[in-house]
Amino acid sequence: YSSSGACPPAIGVFSEDRPQCEAHNVGILAGLVAHPEIRQVVLVARYERYFSVYGERYLDGLGKVASTLRDAGKHVVVTYPIPKPPGHVPTVLAQYAHAKRHPADAIIERSAYEAENHETIAFLDRLTRDPAISAARPSDILCDAQRCALYAESKVLYFDENHLSLTGARYVLPVFNAALSETAP
């Protein structure tokens, strides 16, 4: 596990405005490549945040990380965007409770999720055509054809306005288990 706050897994993106991210990511990437015993790497980011600032440059930097890891013999799992709630989820659910509405009625429209993440999803779809790069799509579990849940099975799935709660993370675990069980050629 390696992370640095507000430094998504991309290289060649942050050299001028966030040099600490570039240095961190280059160092972590070199360390992962140097250790053959590390066979699988999961990449996760809050895509809409970084795409809105850096656009295609961010996706290209993410692609460089994934291809470098793949070329080093790693099985890469890219996590697709997690649906973004309409606000701080505990507050949203409290408002629903106050209005005597069921918490399961608090949702994210699937069409809004797909529209907000269209470019990123298309990019990740192209990236995961490579057999050494697998997809983990939390939306496969969080969403049906029309809506994405903030609350399911009597549990709150987010702890704020964009992070899954521990319960939410366990809820989407099957997509990660499936992606990690795929093997690189």
C-alpha cells in the first residue's frame, strides 16, 4: 500500500504545480518495478477531481503508470470511478430521515454518474483491453440500470461526500476479488 494525499497514480502530470506528487509517484513506481515479488498492483483515484483539472494529460499519466507496471510483469487492476454522491452522505440520509423518507430513496442517478465519468470510463475501457490490466468496477455493485445506492442492506455505503465507508468498501469487495483473481498472461 502506498499513497500520498491528493496524489493520484499518474506520472508526467504534476511536475510544475505539484512537484511532491510527481516525485512521490516516480519513486513508488520505481520501487514497484524493482520488486518482482510484488505481482499485483491496484490503482485507485478520484478521477473526476483530477480529470477536471488536468484532462487527458491526467489519463495519459495514469496509462503510463499502468503500462510501466504491466511491462514489469505486474498484474494491474484499475479501479473505475466510484459514483459521487450529491453531498455529505450522513447529512443527506439525516435529511431523508427528517422528511420521513426511506434512506434507500437517496440515490445517485446512473445517467449522471456515467455522464460525469464518460471520458474516464472510455479511457479505462481501452486500457483494460490489455489482458494484464483488469477492471474493478464498483458501479457494478453500487448501481443498477437507473440508480446508484448510497444506502443498502440497512447500511450506509459512504462516510462523506466521496469516500466509501468501511461497510461500503466491504459491499464492493466482490469486484476487487474478481479482478485480483484474474491472472496476467
